[in-house]
Amino acid sequence: MREVAIEFLGAAGTVTGSRFLLSCEDTRVLIDCGMFQGLKELRLKNWNPLGIDPGAISAVAITHAHLDHCGYLPKLVKDGFKGKIFATHYTTKLAEVILHDSARIQTEDAAYAAKKGFSKHNPPKALYEEADVEVTAQRFVEAPFHERTQIARETFVTFHPSGHILGAAFLEVEFFGKRILFSGDMGRHGHPLLVEPDNIPAGQFDALVTESTYGDREHEPVTTQFEDAINRTIERGGSVLIPAFAVDRTEVILVRLRELYEQNKIARVPIYADSPMALKALDFYREAIDNNSPEIRTEVAAEWKGRDPFDAGSLHELHTVDESKTINNPQQPCIIISASGMGTGGRVVHHLRDMLPNPKHTVILVGYQAMGTRGRNLADGAEEVKMHGEMVPVKASIEQVQSFSVHADGNELIEWINTASEKPKRIFVVHGEAGVAETFADRVKQQLGIDALAPKLAQRIVL
Ligand SMILES: [Zn+2]
């Protein structure tokens, strides 16, 4: 009997660094190739050896373009991976943009740290550079949704929409006769633009590998907290800063702001989208809507074809650094949406530094804030946060709005697992912070009666 094994090379005990290795005989396939983010001890893991010689990997398949699922690819290629990288059309497009941005930020941060002398690396260095991203992008192979695609010897992958971000898929993998399902990140029902997540394909799976980001809680119902926070801020003459993941969260926020404008629920102040990456992603969403992409809800494509669902008439797109600087420390009320979503890098860091010390302003956190990030510190009520080696006092209002989450919560994950026609033989729970994955695994065992485990980092399990 040929031995098929799965190894958890990341996203075990943490929400980042998704990397799962399937192996049988001399075939090795990597599902997702993410970067570790958040706490310094996690970020340092990106410098550790992968746990397998990249040159021995036959192929890689990627669920979606978020950095914690694709951000390690250029390092993999740099370290000797010679194969192809399979992903959906928009995942390849968005990943290229996101990886370039990641390389640029790392290179800039390393240069800045070298100048200021506050890095632990001497000299400070980037994990990879933009040239590595260019080589990586040449390895991408587009795979259509719902078609069984061979990616390596006795290895077939079918990509199914997961409703998380444009291009995002969960993967049905057939590997040397075993069937394994990888959730990637599961979206929610009712995304304003994207089609509903697919049900689990028929038949029994030998294993289901599921995320558990919000596995231990339920999302709050939609309230007026978002518009209330905006209105209070504008009334006192302040501005609103929304750190947002460049891909999808920016789109969802812009759609919501347009609706609030149209319903006269917030004042018509200028809205600035201040992230070059978010603006590139925005164009891919516009293109998908105009081209009736199967990922876009039919009613959205019908209503907005040739028009812009992201602009209520006051959207300003700030592409260059000089344009961005014109809104530094805003004197007139406005709404600024800027990346990164957890305040760890990008232009939002400069806006946080300007705006946090002023009690007139409000920072609205709309996404998941991983431990160790500035966003998490703000959410936890920090009175000061460190930026570029300096402590910045937090006087601005901090609001956390959960309803924009593009991750399924515990109930939604259970509901999705229940769409399986036959119970999977076992479930591996990954992509949750310490304790959360275990909690969700216990729930799966008790509620669904399926063998479930939250694997440890580097754990190898024979299927
Ligand atoms: Zn994601």
C-alpha cells in the first residue's frame, strides 16, 4: 500500500503561514504557500527552513491571494522550487500585485531600519525582492473553477468558489487515490459582490482541512455602529481612518459607504482610497463585474455593468505618494481607507502616526487583527503604539466593527461542513490562534461526530 501523508508546515497554532504538504512516493505537492505574519516570533519563522527542500516539490496550488496563503511563494522559488503554481485567474492576478507590494514594503522597511539602526538583522534584509516576484509570476498557471485539473503525477485539483475574496477557492484534491478537501479561507453568505460559497462536492473525503479563524465565536449582527462612528467623528470636525485589507475589504467598505450616502445616512465628505495595491485590486473587481465573471453575483453584474458600484461621487483614488501626502493630518472631515488592514505596513502607518494623537479623529478597525499587530494593540485598548521605533499616544477614538468580516464564523463553518453528502473520515482544524483551533475541533467531534484534530506545527499524519 502506498503511503499518503500530509504535513502541516504552517497555520498550525496560528492564523498565518498556511502551508500543507501532501506526499506519496517521490511526489510532493504543496497546498498554499503563505507567509507568517503578526508577532515577531511568527514573522521570524519566515526565515526558518521550510521543512522540505523546495526543489523536491512537484507543484503548488494556491487557494487565494492573501499573503498568509501565497506570501512565501517568491522565497520558495528563490530557494529552488522549479515547478508550476496553480490558481484561479483572479488569484494569479491579485497575488502578483500583492507579492510585488510585499516585496516593496520589505525592501523599504529594511532600508529604513538600516538608516535608523533599529533592526535585529544586521544589515536589515527583505525575505525577497521584486525581481523574485517577477520570476514567481512566470510560474503561475491559471486553472478554471469547477474543472478537474491535473497538477502533478496522480494529483488532480478542482477549484470551487469560497466566497472569501475575488479568485478565492476551496480545493478538492485527489492525491494518489485519496480525496482531501482544503477550505482555504471560507467566506460568508451574503457577500455584496461575490457568489455564495459552493457546497462540499459529493462523495466521501478521506480528510477535510478547515480554517478556524473565527471558529470559537459568532459574528455580531449588522448594527449602525459603523455609520454612528462616522457621524460622531464628522460632527466634531474629525476624520475617519479605516485600515483595510487591500483586497476585498476595501471593495466591501466602498460599497457600504456608497449605500450609506445614497440613503443619506452619513454626510457626503470626501472618501480617499489611499493604497496603490487596493486601487489595482479595485480595477480587477470592476473588470470582473463588467465581464460578467461567474464569481460575481448575477444581480450585481446586471445592475452595475459599465457603472461603478464603488463610487458614490466623492471617491478620490490616491495613486502616488505625493497624492497621499495631500491628506496627511486632514484638517477637513474625510474618510480615508488605507492598507494594510492590521496597521503593520503601507501608507496606513503614516496616517496612524498623524491621526492617533488627535482625539477628534476615529480609527475604525474592520478586519481580523492578529496578535502582535498594531491593529490588535489598538483593538485591545493600548494607550500608545510603537511606530518606526517611536511610541505614539493613542487619543483618537478606536472602534471595532465585526460585521465586515469575510470569514465564516463557527456556526457558518459547521453549516458548510454539513453540506457534505457523506461525513469526511477526519477533519484537521488549522488557521486558528492557539486554543481556537482546538475549541473548534472539539465542537466538530461533539456536534458532528467526526474525528477532528488541531495538528501541531510540522506534524506529519498518514492518511
Ligand atoms: Zn484570506
